[in-house]
Amino acid sequence: MEKLLSIVIPVYKVEKYIDKCISSLLVPDKKQLQLLDIVVINDGTPDNSAILAKAYEKRYSGIVRVIDQENRGHDGFSPDSARRALSCTFVQLYFYLSR
């Protein structure tokens, strides 16, 4: 199934927030969920953020992807990383969707 929307989440030292952020994006409708491409950019985080994101990647294969890179500073992602997404919406980690 073709993806309709890519959501890019730059990650660095956000282990307190990442679970709430990613889980809020995982809509309960399986058909709609298949239309999402959630791209987590691990910006070389030293905490457990990448481990938590990779657990989502494993559980939601084909929906959540983790891209690892060396730390690139405040922007948290490279143009190459953004190009891997289809149509992008950027989410800051302290944001989440409420239902």
C-alpha cells in the first residue's frame, strides 16, 4: 500500500517524551495506519531514545522507521534523511496528538 504521509521526528535526549509522541501517532484503524510513514531520525542521542524508537520499529514494521546518524546539532536531521520521507510533516518530541 502506498504511503500517504511521512512524519519525521528528530530525536536527541528525549526518552521521557518519545513513547507518548510515537504512540499518539499510531491511529487505531489498521487501514489508516498503513498509510503512515513515521521516520525517527536518531541524531546520535546518548540516552535510550533510539532503543525505544527501535522497539516501535520492530513492532510496527513498515510504518515506523529509525534512521541512525551522527549528531548534527539542533536541526537533528540531514537533507538526505528528509529525502527518504515521502511528504513530510515534522513533529517536535514534546508534541503529541490527543484523541
